Amino acid sequence: MKKYLFSLLTVIALCSNFSANAQEVKKPDWRKLHYLSEEEMNTPVKSLNFVETDPPAGEPRFVAEFEPMQAVLIRYPLGIPYTVVKELAEDCTLITVVSSGYENSARAEYQSNGVNMDNCVFVNAPTDSYWVRDYGPWYIFEGREPAIVDNVYNRPRPNDDNVSGVFANYWNIPMYGMNLQHTGGNMMEDGRGHGVSDELVVQENGYNETNVRNKMRDYLGIDPYHITIDPQGDYIAHVDCWGKYLAPDKILIAQLPQSNPQYALYEQVAEYFATTNCCWGYPYHVYRVQEPGGYTLAPYTNSLILNNKVFVPLGENASYNQQALAVYQEAMPGYEILGFENNDWSIGWENTDALHCRTRGVMDFDMLFVDHRDVVFGEQQWQDSIAITSKFIAYSGQDLKQDSLLIYYSIDGGEYQTAHMTATGNPDEYVGYIKGYQGLSEIDYYVFGADESGHRYQQPVFGELDPHHFTMEEHESLLLTFDVDEVVIDEGQQFAIFNVTNNTNTAITVNDVVENNTDYLNIHTSVSTNPVSLPYTLQPGLSMKITAELVLIVKGYVETSISVITSGGEQTITVKIDEQLISGINENPLSSVEVYPNPMNNTLFIKNPDIQNVTIFNAIGQQVLSVENRNEIDVERLESGLYFVRISDNHGNNVVRKIVKR
């Protein structure tokens, strides 16, 4: 019926164009409008209820198709076979838009075809067509709240154009009116601000490209917006007829035989993306799916990604079908790739209209978003640790699981290790470090997070099957050389000082190793007299002075050690203490001093009448505060974390206490 109707409409359109030319009356080019009826051909494109609004006040994020979805939307009467309907409802909510008069029929047909009715929801609303991809809601996050962006649907179908408003009321979320003619079939986005449409979007909006780009940025957060040629050259000019985002760094583009007249245009688009950076800073990985061209059915790019499944419409050639499914599996490891035929004579697949055109996902309003934007890739300049920074946004409003914010990484194909990530102080941002590699190491990694609502996510979503990857530049691992390997502290020496020399560039980190009941070991490092922030790269021929200050309050203390970690491994220096000095220290009258509260907030109190000096060090031994003759200390400016408080009296006695700042 539909194919016959299209042929009939083509004849009518040609006759209309002929008549128009004869009367010198210009009429619209109806070929680009999706399977119009005769009545629609004579109806202007007009949205009866569209209301333009200001753009979202908060930062908009247009969610990608491959992100977590809570539901999928279709329309009844159907545009897809029941094999697809049944699979859609297997493990996801299936929302069907149906007029009230047809709902009972829809339910009866669903049940008779074995559809899981527990996962089915019916929303009553009139519609004009089953192409919900084109007219369905565009879901965004405005800040952390869900919203819908409505546009002018460029077909004369007012019922379809009202569907966004129906779902804004259904979900009770805001809807913003973006005054652009647009369709979902000509839009793909990566969820991180990059989007793609072909040039039809400019043509349909008065060739005002600046206006198009500004609105896409303001309402949807799309910038950059890639506006490409239409390689297909067919009536529909929608991007989902020839290309598709599979991940933020992966794009699928159809490929035709070289003999096809459109071959060069498809190659031009493929080359554009192969030389254009994705949101992670490197060129897109372009996957090609072979199509026979001509009238042979092969609608492979018009697929639907729904959580861990990919629904692929199959064509007429079994060999091409198998190749297409294999390309999807290669590009999306870990996903279930499902192929579907549609031999229904009235709603069969078309090269320009298949499964993607007739479905639309509904984003999970409570998803956990892992946004590791500064991806590490390519060859990296030598450093003994690589910082991995990511944002974790729990749209559910629940707390993140702090022990489940992790970097999974593998060095040179070894087993995956984990590194915990901690807050940086910037909103939603956490950092962790990859360590333990050598020069020329190959490192794979991905970032994982979980929140208290039970949501989990990772980037890349493929995890170990297709992680981020980088290599470390060649590096000669040489240990530092110590002038002495043992330092004795006696009564006349409060500080252990020793030198470290180096004959090649190498990074060092100095840690204290707590042994034998030591209470506190404070390490300072310097080159000449300047403080050093660790890790530090020691240049050839230079030396570093490491000073270890020990405060001992436990009788019987004999020694401690300092660990120096370098690119070539770890060296340990033993520090011994004179036993007579230990005896004197253990009689310290400050040993019973009270320091409170712990954890401290903005004020620290010290209960002892004979205090001369209080010095506070952070967890890596840097002095952050020093006061004299004070029992009440303002610590409001100190950041949260672990601190060491050294208290001195008028007789030269010292004691150290560990304190946590909230």
C-alpha cells in the first residue's frame, strides 16, 4: 500500500509541478517530505500549537542515543513488526502513543503477539504518522533536571507536532520552544556537546546558518555543530539514512560501490569525520557498513541503540546483512547486536526509512553520567604518574559511592588494577593516578562510578573490551644515588639530613615508612634552599637535600625509614635514633597535652598553660600554619584533610598530634 501510494504521489507531484510551471506558480519541493498524503501535499507546513520560549537558563546537555534509557517510544498503529515490539519490551519500558479509541486494539494485539505487558505503558494522544524519531520529544538535562526541547516539525502534521507537549505534561517537566524547523532523523548527538546534521537544516531555516547554530547551542548545548553535505541525494536528506553515532568517538557511515554516482560524496563525508576531532580530542573512529546501492534494500545505519542492545534493520541481501551485523559487533563490543527483517508489505523497511525513524529512546532521568573529558591518548611525555580527571554527575540526586569512583587500568596487557579517585575541590570533579609503568609501556584504562541509587556507569562504556589507550615514551629507568644510606640522630642533632644525586632526569617521590611505633615523621625536600613540590624531576648533575624531622614519644623506639620512590623502583634509607635521646623524650611533660576537637572545624583548642609555639603541617609535611603563645587557634582557612600539630613549650619539649579537618 505504502509503496503504491508513494508511486501514486510521485505522479501527482509531477503533475502538480507541471501545472505549477504552466501557471508560473512556485510550489514547495514535496519530495523531501516524508511520504505525504495528497491532502498534506496541499497543506502548508505549520505548527498550530508551537510556542517559542527563551532557552534554558541552566546549562543544557542533549543526551545521546547510546546513553542509559528508561524507556523507548513507538506509535500505534505500528510502523514496526511485532518481532521488534516484543524485543523492545523484553527489558525496557515500552511507551506506545495511541489514540484512546485504538488502545484496546493495541493491547489485544500486543498480548496475542507475546509482548511483555508488564513493561508496556500506553499514552493517549492523536498522531498523524508513526515516525516518532522525527517528531518525538528531544530530552535534555538542564543542569541536573530533565526537560524537553520542542522544535517546529517540518511536516504539515499538527498532531505529531504536539507530541512533545504531551510528554512534557506526562513527565511534568519543563518544555522549551526552539523556533527552528528540524527533525530527529536529521540529528545525532554525542551527549557531550557535539552534534551532526546535514545541510537540510540550513535550507529549511531560510539559509540562516548563524541562527541555526546559535539556537542549537543555546537550547541544546550543541557546539560544535557539524553540518555536512547530504551524500545520499535522496528526497529525505536525513543523517540517519547514511550515518550514526555509536559512541562519543565512533561514527558509522555507509559505503557504496565505486560505480555508484554517490560514491564520492559518501567518501567525502567519511574523510571529514576521519580528520575531525571528537569530544575526547582525537579524530573519530569511522566504521563503514557496505551497501549494494541502487534499489536493493540495505537500511543498516537506520538502527536503534537501546541500552545494551542494537536493533539493526536488515535488507534483502543475506551476505550484506551479515557484514553489517559484524561491523556493529566490531565497533560495539559487549553489546547484543540484533537483526530484524520487516516483510510487511504496508510498513516494510525502506533505505530512507526504517527502524530508527520509527522509534525514540527516553533518557533515564536518574542516570549516572561519567564525563572524563581529558582523555589520555597517544604517546605521553615521561612522568612517573598520570592524572586521570573525571566528573561524576548523579542525576538521581543521591550521593556518589566514594569507594566506587575508580580507574581501572592495565599495563602492557597485564591484569587490570584499580586506583581510587578523590575530590579535587572543583564541582563534581575527581582525580586518580595511574602508576607503575615503564618507558614504552602500553596502558589501557577506563573510568567507573556508582551512586547510592544503584546506578553505575563507565567510560568508555565498553570497559575492558575497548578501553582508552595510551603509550609512555621511551625512558631509561635509573635509581637515584644516595651519599649515605644510614643517618643517626643524637641529642645534638634534631634533623637527619642527607643528599640525593642523579645522573639522568628522573622523577622522585619521598614517603615516610612508619615502623617500630613511631608517632610522626615529617619530611622536607629542597633543591639548594628552595622548597620542592613532589613528585619532582631531578635534573642531571643536581642533588636534592632531604631533611627528616622525627618527633618520638614512644619508649624503646630504635629506628624508622624513609622510602624514596623513583622511576626505576624504590629505595629505603634507614634512620637510627640515639637511645639516650629516646629516654629523654619519653619523659616529655607535653605527652599528656589535650588537643581538641578531633575532627576539628574552624577552631582548634590546646589545653596546656605552658605553650610557646604551635606549628601545623599538612599530610605531605608542608608547614601551613604557625602561631605563638596561643591556646585557641583559628583553622578556618585550612582545607579538609589530615594534619599534624606540633606543640612546643618554653623548656624545649615537643609533642605531635594527628588531627583531621572536616
